[in-house]
Amino acid sequence: MKGLDILQSVQFITIKGNRLAILDANEWNVFIEWLEDLEDIQIGKSFFSELKEAGGDRQKTGMLKWQEVEQELE
């Protein structure tokens, strides 16, 4: 089930004047994963845009070399 499908499955109730959205917990988890995927895609697009502006020079974007990061993690 995709995020948009999940949004269409939301049911609304009103309790004491407050309108609440009801969603199956499993669908909620899928929805959160979908939103995280959208965020990751946006981050990727932003990076590739920066890389293009830097003429493909990863160093100009501030990108670290894997060897440098790997050493810090050890």
C-alpha cells in the first residue's frame, strides 16, 4: 500500500469537539516509511543539484572521502 492509498483509508471521528484521524497501526508504519523515502529522495536530488553546480567536483561540495569516514568509525 502506498502513502496516498493510506491517506485515503483514514477515518475521522469527533470526540468532545476534537476531530481525530483513525489509522491502522500497520498502515501508520508504512506511511512513515513512505514519508522517509520521500525525504531521502529530496536529499538525493539536493545533493545532485549541488554536485552539478560544482561541476562534478565532489570535494567542492564538502563531500568526505569514504577512507576518511571509515577511519573515524574504527
